[in-house]
Amino acid sequence: MQVSVGAIGRYIKTWTDPDEFRPERFLPGGEAEDVGPLPGPKEIRMMPFGTGHRFCPGVGLAMMNIKCLLAVLVHEFQWKPPTEGCAGVDVTELNTFVKGMKTSLSARLTRRTLSS
Ligand code: HEM
């Protein structure tokens, strides 16, 4: 049996406008405030690390690394729009070998100095 993880994460009866990029859903008060990397005990609305016997044993390491990477990117760099026109981000999926986004984020990063 093959379970479509992608379809679960974008099920129209579970999610409001599932194709919209709305990370605030996961904030307190949002429709997904109780949804995290571990599948819930009652219903599964998203399962990025799988579930059951084959559940990803690297979930803790992965989540920690993602948070560290984000923290470093924000803490160590100043983010500015690119010098030449910014097309904006378009997360429309491209069905290439791996999923890609139509227009990815373009930005100018400068290393923060200790004084800034
Ligand atoms: C964002 C990062 C990651 C994602 C989204 C992810 C996702 C997944 C998923 C969905 C599965 C289950 C596949 C299935 O049901 O057959 C899985 C299994 C597995 N993952 Fe990850 N993973 C991540 C990072 C890691 C890391 C950092 C490690 C190790 C350091 C790891 C090690 C494994 C292993 C060994 C399995 C196989 C478990 C088994 O079959 O018993 N993963 N992962």
C-alpha cells in the first residue's frame, strides 16, 4: 500500500486553502497550532517524518539543525533585496526531479559586523 504524504498535507477537508503558503497556521491560535513534526495520536494532518515503524529516527537532529541554520542566517547576515529587480517569491510547485518553486527567494546577504 502506498500512502501519499503530499496529499495528506494538502487535503482540502483538513486544511483551509492548502496550496497557500501560510506559515502562520502553525502559530498559537492558528488552525495547525497542534500540528508538529510528530504525527498526532488521533488524526494525521501532516507527516513530514513519516509515522509508525518506519518513522524517521533523525527527526530530533533534523529539527535542531533547521532551527540552528535559520537562527544563524538571521543572526549573522543582513538581508536586503537584490540590486536588480526582485521578482518576489512564488512557491508554485515545479515538478522537476525534486519539487522546486517557480521563483525562489533572491536576496543580498551581507555579513554583520560585531558593531552593527
Ligand atoms: C528534514 C529532514 C528529514 C526529513 C523530512 C526526513 C523524513 C523521513 C521520512 C518521511 C522517513 C520515513 C520513510 C518511510 O516511511 O519509509 C524517514 C526515515 C528515515 N530517516 Fe529521515 N528525514 C529527515 C532527516 C533525517 C536525518 C537527519 C536522519 C539521520 C541522521 C534521518 C534518518 C532516517 C532513517 C535511518 C530512516 C529510516 C527509518 C526506518 O526505515 O526504520 N532522517 N525520514
